Amino acid sequence: MTDKEFFDKYAIKLNEEQQSAVRAVDGPVLLLAVPGSGKTTTLVTRLGYMIYVKGIKPENILTLTYTVAATRDMAQRFAEMFGEDILARLEFRTINGICARIIAYYGKLIGKKAFDLVTEDTRTGKILSDIYLNHMGEYPTESDIKSVRTLITYAKNMMLGEREIEKLGNDENIKLLPIFNDYNKALRSMSLMDYDDQMIYAYKMLKGSQELLNYYKNIYKYICVDEAQDTSKIQHMIISLLSGSDGNLFMVGDEDQSIYGFRAAFPDALLDFEKDHIGARVLIMDKNYRSGATIVEAADYFIQHNKDRHKKHIVATREGSNNINFIPLSVRSGQYNYLLKVAERKAFGLSETEQNGENIKTMTAVLYRDNESILPLVDILERNDIPYRIKSMDMTFFTHRIVADIVSIIRFAFDQKDTELFMKIYFKFQTFLKKKEAIQLCEIAVAENIDILEAAEELENLNPNVIGKCKAIHTHLVNMINESPMKAINRIERYMGYGDYVERNQLDEDKLYILRRLAYNEDTLLSFIDRLDYLQEKLKNKEPDYNCKFVLSTIHSSKGLEYDEVYLMDVCDGVFPDKVSVSVSKLSPQERKEFEEERRLFYVGITRAKNRLNIFKFDAEPSTFIKEMIRPSKENRPKATLKKTIGRKK
């Protein structure tokens, strides 16, 4: 079949850049595809072109995707374009999927059974919980376990050495190296491997067995990789082994959309593609078919601030002006009531005229950096019985150490004889008690049936300053019982010393802000605790309503999707981005890398909007990112100056 016959038969219409990518079959090729450029259509068309025009056997083509869902979507798209007949002979897999095959085949070669893959988080969670308790001296929350799991995944995917793992743990204020080693030892002792081990073992097998490597290289003579910017270092190493330095490797990605650094995404592989692969070609699809021109131009201008990227632009194909609306508000909390009104308009189905030209059938998405950002809005939507759909809600906020601490302190205020609660919190506010002294106070309080902090006056040889601090904390606890939740949280943070504990341990201060916003609509401390339980249970069991046109989503979960209208929340320094600095030149290489990923995340958020982009702008809280979006009127624009490092410790 000729080129013309192929494109005519399947009624495929592509621009010149897309056609060039489709025809790039042999050798190593990197296709840089900007948001909304028709990446998936091009990749699927190329598969058909390889089979029908180039005569390549489907069995010799391996297509790797980032997620199982993407694998299914790619296969479905192929079937829709070219039918079901050839589909069964093509292989669409995740990297873990192909690693499972490699390990199974190697086991047959050497006559040994591979470790079992542990797929239940509850099982590895129990292992990690025991190890965490042993090394950290306290029971981990669900949030703690998630953080440790993420760090272990990062270490394995980045192939870090012991010193690097130790430094990573020090940066995160956790004993990561011994936890990491004990976790791996525990898995091996039970003949188990996790998903990250699966890739490490497959890599070592391919590296150590030429017979194994040749077997798979002979099968997969053509390898296509989708979403290459999300691929980790170990994954890139596996792909490089399978393809060879000069093999038929087709990678599709865009380093400007690499936003999974916490999962060890490795965009450097795209930047170094020509160095790592002999005779490599780099193609660019820079035309955006999704968004209005104003949105595209602002996104392009914004992402140019990043330096670790290929030189390219995103080019608008649609007309459009006034697609971007900056919504001025005095304070951050104003965005919740504003969005409540937006949700009401969607729910009640007002006419186009009543909605300023907005078609009620359009999809509106509220996007945000962190899962907890949306909780104050969810709270008032629930109170007003307004429908919404939420994507991939992470529930770890409710078990985060800060949230657990605040709830424990409140509960202790109502029962100051509870020794178990006291031992959890005594060192988190300013009592200055040593552990031995705290235990002695508990013993005295039980013996004399008095409040634990009152027992400070009964303990011999206790420092008078410590006695005074204990009495002050006791008074605070008594006084806060009848206060509003907002006032009580403020007292805990500012006057009882908990804010100092948060800062000293580099915890996420924004959790306190979210708690205050959730407390705002409650009258009593006990009703506030009940409200937290209600929201946790509600979100845990909420069924998605796919007819609902008002969607709440993190930017990470929105990747690959598009919406008619987008609202970007919490775009202010200290939240999004979570850290900024006086000068980019003063950032360490790692800090600059992290800041550039924050920019990429914002860029992905911008480019989800098709027709209208709305960004909240707060008078009281400046935004580096909003400044970087706006092109100065003068040609010689000044370099962006970043604000002094602020808040949101992790």
C-alpha cells in the first residue's frame, strides 16, 4: 500500500508535522508534541502506517504507555481506525507489563521461580508500618505511610545509592535509609517484590544475560513509547537496553509537561536523547488545536521562563481573544464562595444569556495543585447540596500528622486525664517536658485523679519554668473548650507553640490554613471534629456523576484531558508554587529543578482550557506565576524577580 492509498483508505487528515512523524519509522526518533497537538492520533496512525505501508509485522512492534488506562485507550483508538483484526497481533503494554514478561521468561531460562509480585497496598503498608515504628519511634499515620512509599519509589526508580537515599531522608526529616533497607530485606525474606522491584530485577536480568536481551530485541524490533516525559530513569534504562543505542525507538513526549518528579519522572532523557542514541532525529509538533489563541500565547510565553527544555514554541491554530480572565479577590478564601456561585449556575441550568454566554452543556473544571486545596469548596458545596464530580481524591489529608495533632489536642482539651492522648501531643506544644517527666505526670494524675498538666506542681525537682509552661497550656486548654473552632486552632498554633513545632519539623503549614477554612462554618469544637469525619466518609464513598458538568481535579489528574472552561485555584506564592526564591541564580540545582517542575505543572493547568481560562488573583498574596504569564508592553522586559522564600514546608 502506498502513502496516498493509506491516507485515502482510512480518511486520515494530518498536517505536515504529523505526517513527518508518521513516516519516521526507522532509527531513533524523538517526537516533541506540545499540548493539544494530536499526539495520540499521530502515534496510532504511525502504527497503521508501519504495518500497511512499511510491511512490518505487528508482532515486532511494542507500544509502551504510562498507565494501564492509556494502554486500553491506545488499543481502542487503533481498533477504531484500523479494525480489530490486526489489534490482537499488536502489543500495548505498560513498562511494568513488559518487565513481568521478561522476569517470567528469564525464570524459565534458568529454571527458577521468580518472586511473587505484591499488589496489595495493605500488605506492604503493614510491613512499612512496623518498620516505621521501629525506626521513628511512633506509629505512622496513613499520610506517613504514603510519604514513605513515595520516597522508596523515587529512590528505586532513580537508582539512588545509599548516600543519596540518606540525604533524601534527611531532607524529608525521616530515617529513610534504614527504613528502605529493612523494607527490601523484608520483601526478599518473603520471596516478594513490589512494582518498583519488578523493574529493577528486569533491568538487572537484561543487563546480565545477553541471551535474554537478544531474545527480546529480536521480537521487539520497533519500540514506541508514549508520554516519555513521565518515564522514570530505570524505565528509560530498560527501554534503551531493549532498543539499543541505534535501534528503532520512537519516543513521544514533551519535557514541558513532565510533572511527576515525585514519582521519579526523568525528563533529562528527552533532553539527552540525541547524545544517547546514535543518529537520532528530533521532530516537533508545535500546533495546538485545543485552546483559544490568547490561552496558547500566554502558555507559550510562560513556559519560556524554564531553561531546561528544547527550544520550541506552542503555536495557536484557533482564533480567540479575551480567553483569559483574572478574577481579583482581596483574600484567598474569597475563591470558595465565588466557585459556589459558578457551581450553582451549572446545577440550575441557567440560559446562555443568564450565564454571560456560557453554554450550560459545556464542561467546567476547577483545577488545583494539591488535593486538600479543594476541601473548603467541597465543604460548602455539600452544605448547599450542589452537585459536583471529583477526580481521584486523595484522602491522606485527614490522616496527615498536622490534622491528627489538632484533633488530638482538641480531644485532650475535653479530657485532660487521657494519658494516651497526652503522650501523643505533650512535646508538640510548649511544655518543655522530657519524656520521663511526661510519664511521671501521667502516673501522678492517675493516682490522684487530677488533670495531667495539674500534676506538674506535684512532681519533685521539676524546673519551675516547665511548671509555669504546663500551667499556661492547661489554662489554654480549659479556655478553648468554649471557643469557636477557628479561634481554638489559632490559639493552638500561635499561643500554645504548635506553630513552632510545625516550622521546626518542616511540616506543611498549608494544612493549618485548610483546617481553619473547614472550621469557619462550625460553631463548636466537637461539631468541627464531626465535620472532618463526615467529609472524609463522604469523599471516600462518593460515586462519580458523569452527567455533572462541574468537575474538581488536581492538575496531575487532569493531564491528557481538556475542558471548555477552567478555573485555577490557589495561584499564590507559598501554595502554588509552594516555594519561591529571591533569585533563580541563588537556587541550588535541585531547587531550580523543583521550581521548573512547578512551572510545568502550572503550564499543564493552563493548557487544559479550551475556550476560557479563569485564574484567581489575590490582593493580599502575590503570585510569581501570574506575573510570568503577562507579557510586558515594552520590548525590553525586565527579568522576573522571585519573592523571598516562604511557607509550605513539606
